[in-house]
Amino acid sequence: MSEWHRCRFLWNEAVHQQKSGEKPTFGKLGKLLTEVRGRNAWLRGGSQVPQQQMLRTYARALTQSFEVKGRGRPAFKSRKKSLPSLEYTLRGFTIKNRRLVLPKGVTIPVVWSRDLPSEPSSVRITRDSVGHWYASFVVRRDMVAAPAVEGGVGIDWGVSTTATASDSAFDFPHLGHRRRCAAELGKAQRRMSRRRSGRRGAQSKGYRKAKISAAKIHKKACRQNQHDSRVWAKRIVDNNALIAVEDFTPKFLARSSMARKAGDAAIGAAKRELIDRGVRAGRKVVLIQSAYTTMTCSRCFARATHRLGLAERTFLCHHCGHTDSRDRNAARTILAVAERGHTRVDDVRHLQPSFGSVVSAV
């Protein structure tokens, strides 16, 4: 933890310089670190490798805040709330007798989840909210191409059903892991409230134990959602060459009446898992903008003239008479747009169908 506090101090100092108008780059921060380590025995008592990597991570985060839309500037890391994260390059760690050896004579026994396929180039050590420590190694491995398949699938995200596919065999139902543990979680949170002293400073040992108990319940539901998402994503990737995914950002649901159920569905985690697994397998993954996918007929691409309320779960096209489940129609529309080589419904040019006929073109 002492190493983490040194790195956190350097991060906060870099944030302070940025807010003061100094515009620090990684080169300037590296020179400043060398000067400060020569004068400060506390910083010199730690390894220089994770300190340099922390400044490199800060410089990368600062650059991305200007280049990536919606990415905020790096903020201060609180001593109480921020979770430790240290990165060591190849010259900063070794593996001896299946133990991780860090600078300053620190030796850590590791419970290996799997054998490393090659020599690691770096390692990141993190701690979660439960207090468990993890070491994540960066290694090289041979990519094995997934077997060739045909066909495609469209994915429409929702709340009552986490993901509705164009083919009902690939639906991802809402499993409600957090809902099942809500009573147990509420009991743990009430125990935390009773044991909180109400004063600033360190809390009692009983409060810390109650806090860890509540974090374990959260972690259990998170792991269940993660496991189910991986199983579902693998089934999608193994059976489809084209994966059309609605580019849905569930952030706004946190401010709606469906916030608790949307959080339980873990739409963002399922979406990331599906995209990452599809890209690694060499599948064609297309992100389709969500605008008008619910209002567009998947058969003739005619758009409804009025918005559909959330209570309306059946889609009816007034041009061709096509009727389908609202979410299923949206998933098939997403797939049809991707098959035509576009990323949004408006890019698919369609002729207005005359009475009794269906005409569509790209």
C-alpha cells in the first residue's frame, strides 16, 4: 500500500499542475520525478518503475480526454475511495518458483488461474472492493481463428429482456441476479448504517467488516452477470459470421424509473463482452445507431409516423401489414441495415411503397 500511496501522490500532483495551467507532458513529468526523487527520501524509498508507469498512464488519460468525445479530464485520486492499481514493466518484476517478485524485496505468492502462454511483458496489480488482490499479466499468444460459419444476427437491447436477437434462439433473458440478493444486501447495508459512528476519520472494525460483507454480495451478483454474458456471447460468436449490435448507451437509464432493473440487467457489460469476443474471433461486428430502429419495419423499411409508447409491445406496419414483436422487429431491422453495409437506418434509402406493393432499395 505504501507504493500505491506514492503513485497516487504523483498522479494528484500531475492533476494539480494541469489545473494550474502548466500543461505537463510525460517528458516534463519524467524529469520532475527524477528531480523530486533526488530530494525526497519518501519517494526514493519506492520503486521508480511503477511511478513512471503511473505518470505514463496519466499522460495517456490526458491525451484521450482531448481526443475521445465524452472522456473527462483526469481527476484526483482519493485516499479513501480510489482502489490501488500498480503497473510494472519487464524490468520491474520477475517470476521465481511461481511467485511474483517485485522491487524492494517484495515476494507475493500467486494463485495461478492458468499457465502463462509466453513470457509476460508487464503486470498490473489491482485490488477490488472486497479486498482481493489480482495480478494481470500481458503476454503474447497465438490467435486461433474461429471456424467459418454463415448467417448473421441482430441484437436489440432492452430491460425486460436484456438482449432480443433477430433469431429467438439467441435471446438473452433478464436473469435478475441482483434482485435475488436484494434482501441479503439490504440487511448488510442496514448493519453498516447501525455501525457507522457518524464522525469523520477511521470507522470501527465492525463497520469495516459490514462494509466488506455488502461488497461481497455486490461482487457475487457482478460475477454471475459476467459469467452469463460470456456464455451468451460465446454462443452468438460461434454460430454467426455477422453480428449487428445496437449501439445503445444505457447511461440515461440511471436517471429513469427503470434504473434498478437496468443496472441488474448489466447491458453495458454484456455489450462489451459480445463486441470483444466477436472481434477476437474474427467475426464482422457492426454497431448500428439506435435511432428509429424501433419505428422502422424490418420487412419494407417504412417508418412509423408516430412514436411508440413503452406499453406498446407489438409492432404493426401500416404499409405492408407486417406484425411482429416490437423488440424482435427492431433486432431484424438492425440486422438488415448491417447486411446492406450501413450503420444507421437513415443510410438505407427506401422508396415509398405504393398501395399493395413493397419496394425497397439501398
